[in-house]
Amino acid sequence: MPAPQVIAAAAAAITTASVPSSDASANAATAATNATVSTAANSSGSGSSSGAVNSGRHQLRPVKYDYADSFACTYIVSVVAASIAELVTYPLDLTKTRLQIQGEAASVATVATSSSAKANMQYRGMVATAFGIVREEGAVKLWQGVTPALYRHVVYSGVRICSYDLMRKEFTKNGSQALPVWKSALCGVTAGAVAQWLASPADLVKVQIQMEGRRRLMGEAPRVHSAAHAFRMIVQRGGVKGLWKGSIPNVQRAALVNLGDLTTYDTIKHLIMRRLQMPDCHTVHVLASICAGFVAAIMGTPADVVKTRIMNQPTDELGRGLLYRGSLDCLRQTVAKEGFVALYKGFLPCWIRMAPWSLTFWLSFEQIRKMIGASSY
């Protein structure tokens, strides 16, 4: 074969051999591109699927329950706050009780060792009574009877705060709005009456223990030696029903006190926040609690005097009172023998106690709720 033909045949062979290689490269590039697109699509699809799954998980997750605003938590917080306030102000309560008992028929009818001792025990002012207790009985006696007082608040404060809160939420949109005064008053009276009726046995034991130091100084035999002994003696003399001796004036007094305390605090707090554009802070709590303590003292002192005298009077074998037939009879005898002013005997220590008690309670209550993440009361 001549040389030019050999060269032409060789060139044709080379051209023919290179075409499949180019097609293979193109096919490979196309396959790689398709694989990349497919991978991206799959990645995008899996991301969307993962997002959908995660979104579905968030949607299926149950709503978290706020235990800080639950009934049980509110009950516990109110008991703790009330216990703090009771321990701080209890000496004032003991002084108030001693002042209210002075001048009643029971002290005149008792057998004292001497008339001078009797004179020293009666008709002293608040400060003199407090210093007299410390001098004659010891400083520790200022907290005599505090144990049943704390037992009382386990029932009383928990029930009154929770029941008021439940009734308030029924009257408003979940308690987020301020109640009208008449509705707040109705809630306060009802909550106080129910709570005090349930706590009356502990209150009866507390009053009797508070008066034991005075009885011993006047030469009388002690009636009770401890809270448990007082409880047993009351049941032994009057049965289970005897635990509610004086419960009617007790309930009346608690209804009036909570009308002044719960209603005034709730109303004044929202009034200050709305009119003065103030946030829910300690200043608002202090102002509202001071007003609440003052109104509660004005409304509750007369009923408190009657309640204390009925619960402290001696009883017969059947548990019946020897001095008063009931709260109205006690009210009539007190006004007839000692004048109307006697109904406010102990008002100053009552108010001086209620003001710091209300202040300590509400500040503690609101602060504890804030610490655990609960909403404002």
C-alpha cells in the first residue's frame, strides 16, 4: 500500500476509536451530574422529612402543666406565709387576748390569793401587759400557745386563700381582672367563714393555752398542760361537738376580718396599680397590706372580744358555758356592764398585730409565689 493511503487509513482508525471514548466521558459526566442532583434532592427531601418529623414531635408534645399556680401549691404557699407571719407577730396576739379577758365576769368570780395581785393583773395597757408577761412569766411565755396557732393556719389560711382565689376566678376571666367591691366582699366573707369553721377546734385550744399563765399567777389550778391535753379535756367534757364551742362568734369574726383583709387587699392593690400606673411590686404590697390590716381590725375587734370571752369561759359537765348563753348574750352583758367601748378593748394591739401580720403574710406570700414562678395573686 502506498504511503499516503496508509496514513489516511491510520487517521480514520484513530478518529473511529476516539468517538466512543468521548461518548463514554459524556455519559460519565451526565451520570455524575444526575447523581449530584439526586443526592441534593434526597438531602433536601430528607431535611424536609426531618423537619416535618421534628415539627410533628413538637406538635404532639403535651402542654406543660403549671404546678406553681395549682391549688395544692397555692395552699402550701399560703400556709408557709401564714406560719411566718404568726411566729413574727404572735406576742402581740397573746397581749391582745390578755387585754380582752380583763374585766370579764370570770376574773371577778375567781378566787385570787390577794386583791393586790388581782389589781396588778387587770386594766393594764398593751405595753404594760406585754412587759408584765415578760416580768412575771418570762419572755418565752410570749409564744405560749403558738403550736395550736400554727396548726390552725394549716387549715385556716390554706382554705381561705384558695377558696377566695377559686371564687374570684369564677367571677372574672381566670382572675386576671379586678373584682367589683361587692363581689370581692362576698368572696371574702364566704372564704373567711368556711375556713374559720373548719379551724375552730385549733383556735379553741390556742385561746385556752394562752390564758393558763394568767390563771397560775392568780393562784388557780391549771386547766390544761399542753395542746394535746387541752384537746382531750375539751372532748372529754363536751364531746366532739365541744371542739366547736364559740364557733358562731368565731365564724362571725373571721367573716368580718376577711371582709377587711382579703377584700381590702385585693381592691386596694388593683386600684393602686390602675390609678397610679405602678407595677406589681413590694411598694404596692406594703400599701395594700397596711390598709387591709387597719380595716380588718376595725371590723373584727368587737367579734373578736365576744369570741375570746365565750371560748375562755368555764363550762359544766355537759360543756355548756357558765357565764354566757351565746354570742348575743355575751355582747349584751359586755355592753351593759362595761360599756360599748369594751367591745374595742384590745383594738390597738389588735390593729398593731394585724398590720404587721398582714404585711408579713402578703409580702411572704407574693415573694414565694414569685420565686417558684407563679403568677401574681
